[in-house]
Amino acid sequence: MSQDDHPVEQESIQVHRCGCSHGSHPTLDHVSRRGFLQGVGCGAVGVTLGGLSTTTVHAADAAPSPPRGATLRIKPILTYEIQRRRDRDSYRAYGALDDMDKVNEEIKRIEAELKRLASQAEFPIEILPVSAVDDNNQARKAAAADCDVLLVYPAGGYTILSIAASKTPKVLFVRHKSGPYYQWHEIAHFRLLRRSGDEFVPQEVDLDDIVVDEYDEVLWRLRALYGLKNAKGTKMLAIGGLAAYSKPGQESGPRHAKEVWDYQFEIVSEEDFGKRLKKAQADRRIVEAVQRQTKALLAQPNVTLATERKFVFNSFMALWVAKQLMKETGATNFGFAYCMKRKVIEMLDTPPCLVLALANDEGYTAYCHTDLTHTLPGVLLRWISGKPSFLCNSHLPHDGIFTVAHCAAPRKMNGKDYEPAKIMTHFESDYGAASKVEYTQGQVVTVVIPNLRCTKWQGFRGKIIASPSLPACRSQMDIQVDGDWRKILTDQQGFHTQVCYGDYLREIGYALKRVGIQWENLG
């Protein structure tokens, strides 16, 4: 950020203290001892799939426990209809499931396919037993199951119309060539989406919810819904209050976050944080653990220190206090409202840049300031991708290049490996510790730019072509735009940008549709 780009203070927000967390706990040992871990499907049907592994750490310290995502519960439903022969009459509809033996075979096929799907999922899922339904009462009962997603197999019959009315998100898997032919391959567009007319009828299922034959197409939709489930209900630890970079963000951010995303806020004053920090600094056990963290980070072969060692130590100490507060409050996200102000830098004896970068590498979400316009997409990206995202400033696009930069930059951008980095001063203050990360050239990235009113997100896919060292915020990317870069130049809204390794444009658009936020692919 530039020195003239100061955040605007939010009005006081009522503090909520109900404990809806994703299982965050503080730790004295940094993630360098173990790595950023994701939920991994283990391939069993009817039980929870996936989870986070742990390793043994120093006996004097608590085991690291980054936020763990809530399991996505999936209810499979097979709709069918057995028709009886009528003499000299047209009685038979499309579809191959024309007796109960074939229906039972299809149930077994679905169970086996979902077991394979679960083994491929990199996020925790639970698959409930398959329900086979052939009347509307059965269909409505199955659709009322305690689950997050209805995975519907519309082989035959019209009970799908009762299921489609459910408010629970739905993915329809239609067979054309992947197994016994389904009736709704013929009529899903006409009878379901258009309700036997020419125009699409607004309802609880649309064209984006229908998949033909390909389970990869199911998986990315489930990934989007998993991300949405875990992004909603986030509790933010706001150190120094809530702040925004613009008047629209100040007016819209907190209300939008609460009403649309069910966010809760824990407000901690800078004075209270400072008192906790001084107490931690006086605790020999904490100091020794933080010294080990500092030593371990600086011993990594791809880390260069270009500032004073004490600033790295100070960053780990501030992170320990933030994680202690997150444990107490159930928060999984935090930020310092006025991180560039002298008061905060003096309190921590470093700008918070490295504090935030370390937290993101460990699996939390932590961004410069507490501006909700950029926090919302960062949190959603983290849960969709299972990786940190880089919050950064956007720059003027030209010649197909979109440049971004900031000083609080994660290193574990692929969710597993640390990128090389130089630990140097924060650019604007030329003080303390910040990470200058060397990003992988050729890496595909997702770029998301939220507008200031929280009503629209824009994004595109790109490729990192350089990590320059301009006289600007320390970590920098030159991103080659995959698409018409002029559209970004003419249509971009907002300013702050979230960048994530990998391509998650489909997942973001699918998730945003369910919370009423406009999504525009600028690529």
C-alpha cells in the first residue's frame, strides 16, 4: 500500500462471544516444524473422510493445530420409475432401469463411484447412504436429510421435481455413456430447467448444477460448496477494530459480512494486545520456544536474512499472542486495523508483515488491516484451494501484464513447499521484518479483485512471469493475463487483490452464485 492509502475506521461493532470455530489452537512452534496440511479423503463411504495429520513437536510446546475445515456432508439420491407393460399402448419412458434388479445394481455402482470420488477429494467429506426413491413422499424425505449437498442421480420418474424444490444445494449427475442410460439426459433441459416452456424458470437448481458422466465435474462443484460452507461463519479477530480503505468499504463491509457470510467479530484493542505481548515476553518458556522458531526459520536453506534477527523473533512473538487470542475466542482470521501506524509498529517492534505471512503459511487467514472487502475473498480462496492467498495491491495493466505487490506475503503458496524468500525490512517504514518471496515462474494463478461495496468480485487466470524487485512493497508478481487484458484495464473495480496458486475460477463463481454476489471473469 502507499503512504496516502490509509484505512478508514469503522463504527464500533457489537462483539459476539459464541464459539463457532473450525478448531483453531495456538502453538509455540511455527509451521516450519510440520507444514501446512489439508484434509485428505480416505476413500470410505458412510464415514467421515479426510483430516489433518500432526507430528510430534518439542515436549515443552503445544502441538500445532491450524484451522480444520468442517466436513461436507453429501446425500446421494437415485430417482427411478418401474413401468408396467400395457397391451397395445405406449407405456415405456426413456431409461435403462426398468426392474428392481437393475436399480439395486445401480445403487452398488453409485456407492463404488462415490468411494473413488472420496479418495480423490483433498477436503473432508462424508457420504451418507444412497436413497432410492420412486414417489414424491420418499423424494421429499430424502431431500430433507441433514446434509450440505444433495447429489441426485435422476435415472427416471418425475420425483426429481420434488427434490429440486429443496433449498439444500444440489448437483445432478446424469448418465449418458457412463452407465445405464438415464431418462433425464433427454428431458433435464426441457422438463426441469424450462418446466416445459421456452424460457428458463428461476428455481433452486440451474444449468450449472447439472453434470453429465464426468465425476471430475462433480468434484470441483463439491470443492466450491466445501469452501463456501467453511468460509461462512468465520470469526475475525480485529486488533484495533475494523477498518476499510474506502467509504464504500466502511459502509458496506461489516454489514455485508454479517448478513451474507455470517461473520462474527472479536474486537481487541491495541492496548490489550500490547499488555498480552508484554506478558508473553516475560515468560521464559514462551521466549525459548519463539527463539527456536526463529532459529528454525532462518536455518532454512532458501531463506536469507537482510534485516535484524530480533525483528523475526518479534514477529513470532506477536503471532503467538494472536494465536492465543484466537484460541480463546474461536477466531480463525485476524488482522491489525492500522498496521502501518507508528503505534502498532512500536507495540510489536516490527510492522505486522511477517506476522501475517507466517500465520497464512500455518493455515490461518491473516491480512493487512481488517478491511472486509478483501478478507472475504481471501477466506473463501483458502477453504476452496487449501492454500494461502497473497493479499496485494493491484497496478495498472499494460501489454498483457498485471503487477501486484505487498509486504505481507506467504511462502507456502502451493500448500506444501516453502518458496525462497529474503527477510528484509517493510518497504514504507524501512523497518522491521517482511518477506520478499521469489514466486515460481510459470505458475498458474487465480486472481480475484473484489469491488469496494462487496457486491461484485472480478477475476482472471494468469501465469507468473517474474518476481521483480521494484522500489515498492517487497513481494511482487508480474502476472501474464490469460485473456483480454484490456478488459481488466477498462472494467476493473476495487483495488486490493487476492492471488492464489492454481485455477479456481469455476469454484469461486459457483460459490458466489449461492450468496448473491456478482462474479465476472475478466480473463
